[in-house]
Amino acid sequence: MAKVYKIAVIKGDGIGPEIVDEAIKVLDALASVYDFDFRYNELLMGGNAYDITGDPLPQETIDGCKEADAILFGAIGGEKWDNLPREKRPESGLLRLRSELDLYANYRPVKVYDELIEASTLKKEVVEGVDLLVMRELTGGIYFGQPREKGENKAFNTMVYSKEEVVRIAKEGFEAAMRRDKRVCSVDKANVLEVSQFWREIVEEVAEAYPEVTLSHMYVDNAAMQLVRNPKQFDVILTGNIFGDILSDEASMISGSIGLLPSASVGGRVGLYEPIHGSAPDIAGQGIANPIATIASAAMMLRFSFGEESAADRIEQAIEQVLREGYRTRDIADYGAKEICSTTEIGSYIAEYVSKI
Ligand code: IPM
Ligand code: MG
């Protein structure tokens, strides 16, 4: 009997719909190989949701996500909505969803595909073999801290972490390290911020339960520098919400294109899987977006939410094979392209390999 998996699908804005469609194409190809029955439920979030309902995160979307086994998400946002009040902006929809679903742990793995090593702006020797994970706390810190205010003459936000919040993300980081190279580098700004001193103390406490894992600490400014100086020194980078936001964008360039990197946000019952890039409104609708990050996010969904390790591997192998054979979207066309492909062509090649491998 087919295994049923209920997937809430949020395509979002800009290139979101195009790239999510390709991930669904690949999932459908996989479904026939493994006898999976994927049931998709399409839901609105972001600017498009605001345009239709007046709310970037309609209640129906929250309910639909809570009923699903996992959420596959594209991207949201665009200039069109930039002048809305904060709570109406597309980004607020995503932040509220993360919070509603308790998705406090954000996995942002950075791996270099050998075929694309030249695509990195960094030297080959520096990036070759990089395999790191940014473990970003996602539902706390300055993104959510109260009080917050934007007044006439001043504005402020609050960077706050409770013990419980640090303990749970630190555990997630150490657990991830146990499955990897057993090294955690906790990134903070403890030379200036009390909240970071606190973070550091709690991380030290949690570390006691993981004697096999080597723990180090680094200030965030230094970490930003070390990521481009010698990224191979990192295994798991454990950090708070805003530092993780910044460092993961920086780390993505190690791989050559932000269009390649997936992410998983977990913690609550239902995980959310999305590319780390944004909605790229400037190229939306042109069929040139790179769907690989979203397809790789679908692989993470299979692994994390459904425990379908071999199916996840299969998608990742298909991506590698397509790159090896020289199929490229425009963003990476300068690096070993045999054929420059549209968004849908790349999706179709990956889907084909998924069935063939
Ligand atoms: C990300 C994005 C979001 C964030 C935005 C869209 C709210 O940059 O997922 O990294 O800052 O978390
Ligand atoms: Mg970001």
C-alpha cells in the first residue's frame, strides 16, 4: 500500500511558484519509484496572500499547515509590498508561521558541489570540500523580542533569549554535530552583549552532556571573517536568530550560488522546508530561476519529516548527476555548462534521473 504524506505547499511570491512546481515534479517522479502518495494542499502566504485576503498569513494557512505532515515553501516578498506596515508585510507572514509552528531550529547546510567549485567567488583551495551546517535559532532573539517600537525620534528592538530557548537550540546543534564531525562553534557577541554572555554560559552547560563534541566559541564579527578566510574549519555553527540570518547568506556564497542551498526549519510537529534565497522578483516569470535549492529542500523534507532517507539521497544524487552532466540554469551557466536550461528543464532532468538512477 502506498505511503500517504500530506504536504502543505506554499508557493509564495516572485519566483516562488516556478521553483516549487519543479520540486513537486521531482516529488511526483519519486512517488512512482517508492509508492508514495503525496497529497498536496496549496496555501497562501506572503504578498499574494495579502493581496487576496488582506493578511500575509491567513488563518486558513496556519490551520492547513498544522494539519499537514510537512510544509514545502518557495519564497515571499517583493518591492510591491515594501511600504506596508510591518505586520502586513510578507515577511511578517513567514515570521509568524515559524513562531506559530514552533520552528525554532533552522538547519542551513552549506556543501560545495565539486562541479561548481569555480562558481564560488572564493578560491578553489579555500572552498573545496567545505561541508558545514549553520544551526540558526529561528523563533527568538531580536526578531521577536519585546518591547519593540518605532517612534518619531527613536526606535528600538530587544535581543532576548530565555534559558529554555538556548537549551533547546544548543541541544539541536550538538545532536547534529554527533551525526557529523562532532564539532560545534557557537557564535555570539559575548564581548559586548549580556544576552550573548548568557547564551555562552548555557551552551557550555548543554555541552556537558556531549563529551564527544568539541565546543568552541567565536565572536560574530570574527566568524564573518573566518567564513571567507577558511570555511573548512567549521562543522556546526550554532548561533542566534539574527547572526544566523547574516552568516548563512554569507556562507551560501561559498557554494557559488545562493540558488543551490536548501534549509529545514524544525522543532514543532510539522517541519518547514524552503530554499534559503528570496523571491527574486526581478527574474520572476522568466523561467530562468534555479530550482535546485527548492528541490534539495524537498529532499530535506523526506529525510527530516518522513524519515525517508533513501528517497532523500536519491534526489540529492539526481541533482549531482544533472550538475555533473553540465545542465545549468543561468546563474551558474559560466561554470561547466553543456546546456543552459530553463527552470522547468532543470526540474525535468532531475525528475528523470530520480526515476532512472
Ligand atoms: C531568511 C530571510 C527571512 C529572515 C526574512 C524573509 C524574514 O531572510 O529566511 O533568512 O530574516 O529570517
Ligand atoms: Mg535571510
